[in-house]
Amino acid sequence: MAVARLGSVALDCSSPSTLGEFWAKLLGGEVAFTSDAFVAVKTDRGWLAAVQVEDYQPPTWPGGDAPKQMHLDLAVDDLDEAEAEALRLGATRAAEQPAPDRWRVLIDPAGHPFCLSTQIPE
């Protein structure tokens, strides 16, 4: 029997409001709580938080001085459509694309890599 359940995923950043708005729009969620140092986004699948960290440095991907510690994989129906919308909302396309026919690697406004894919099961 489980003793815990996932409460939320929290992403470090320098600007919680910018990052929270990006993720709320991309995931179809809503900003449910905001302060100067914290934004909570409620989605139909769970919570995502943006937390301000002093002297935040974004991860470098795929390698580098500041390695990523985690990333999000997002299930989509159409890669091109999802990528275009993410870019419109403020994401950037990563230079390295290991399998662009199945996965698109993007970078959120705070520098976190995330993937869009049609290959993620429900």
C-alpha cells in the first residue's frame, strides 16, 4: 500500500510568474496561487509549481556545467502543432534533437528542457 501520493512537481527558476504562466498556458491549467517567490499551477492531471531560487542558473542540455536533474515528458497528439504552440508561448527549440520524428526537445522560459512526444502511453 502506498504511503504517499504525488503532490506536485516543482521547478526552480528566477521568475515564478513568467514560468507559471508559461506552464499554465501550455498545459491548459490555471494559476491557482501566486506570490513573489512561488506560483502554483493546477492542471487536470496534477500540480506544477515554479519556485524562485536566488542566483538561479538554468541547466545546460544535453551536457555542460549545469546538468539537468529532471525533465518533463508531455504526451501530445500532433508533434508539429504542439511544438508550434509551445514556441508561441515562449519555449525555444533545443539545438540537439535525438529523435525528432518521435520526440521534440524544447526549453521552457527558465531554461528547463522538456519533451513533447506522441509515443507516451495514456
